[in-house]
Amino acid sequence: MIFITPVVTVDGPSGSGKGTLSKALAAELQWNFLDSGAIYRTLALITIRHQVDITVNNEARIASLAAYLNVHFKNEQGKFSILLEGKKIDKIIYNEAVGNIASKIAVFPRVRKALLQYQKKFRIIPGLIADGRDMGTIVFPDASLKIFLDASLEDRAKRRTQQLQKKGFNVNFNDVLFEIEKRDYRDSKRTIAPLIPAVDAVVLDSTNLTIDEVTKKALEYISQALDLYDEK
């Protein structure tokens, strides 16, 4: 019998809490962790460092920069850090400027193709929690469980504002709300890998729920899905 490394995907829009949930699940299960948004943000950071204009004419060049990616997610007692070539880049990539560039380059087919195989390499034993926007639809369509985490726009903007402020960024609610609304539209309307739930995804609304409550529900789904998965 061939063992297939289990994957649980957690997709959803910005501010839904999918990153916090995914890290909590990876820590609880002691599985590997993939933050696909961080992968795109890291590539965005590299384009900034190489002074590449984000235009369709530079699509091939931006895709070629994926060769510079050497990203790792380090688990330190349940807290995950993002390392590029061994150096922490958490604070650098989690600002709105890098996020907006990441969202723009994500519409380029060559960029998505270049990063697709790179992300698949994170699927190693004992299992993987994959956080993103197209993890269940494109990257890991055979995932053991697909969760689509959602929340109201206002709730997501509030969470994102608090998250950025805790990281030391000077942001306000209205600006964050506006940027999230724009990003939602751009991500859901793009022709390649739009932000939509997989047809077999479990939709979990985190509005007015604590992270502990969301994590508990997700772990229940995982327990059920892995039992079914083992029986096949």
C-alpha cells in the first residue's frame, strides 16, 4: 500500500484568520507548514530588491526570480518564522506595499507556474498544513481535507489592522478595509486560480469566533477526514 502524505488546505480571503488557524493546526499536529501567501510576498520582496517594474512585459523576468527562492518556515515552540536564505523576513514582507505587489504578480500565469512546483515540495511526512488562496483548488487538489475560512469584511479588516499594529506598522482601520476590499475583488475576479472555495471544501465562517473555537472546529473536521482517508 502506497502512503500518500496527508495535506489539509486552509484557503480564504485576507484577514479571515487562515494564517493563525494554519499555524495552530501545524503546531498541534506537529506537521509541516506552508504559507503560500508568504511565498508570493517573498517573491514580491525579491522583485523590489531587483528593482523590477510590475508590468506584464516583465512577467518572464519576475517568474525567473523564483529561482532565488529558498524559503523555510521555522517552528519554534509553536511560533513560526519565515526565513529567506536563513534570514528572518517576517516583518519585511508583512506590510501593505509588499502585499499589494504580491497580489499583482499572482495574476501572471508564468509566475504561478514557477511557484506551483515549488510549493508542492513542502508536502513531506508526517503531513502538511497549507495556507493560501488556491491550495485546495490548484496546488493540492487531492488534499485529505479542504477548509475555506471566511469572515465578514469588517471583521477581517479589524483583525488585519490589529495584526499589523502588533507588528509595529502604522495603519488605520479604514485604509486596511479599503485595501482588503480591493484585494478581494482582484483575487476573486482573476481568470487564473481565482479565490473561490473548492467544490469539496468545508466552509468555516470565523466571524465572531475566537481562534480557539475555530481551531477546535477545524481539528474535528481533520479527525473525521483522516479517518475517512485511512479507510480508502
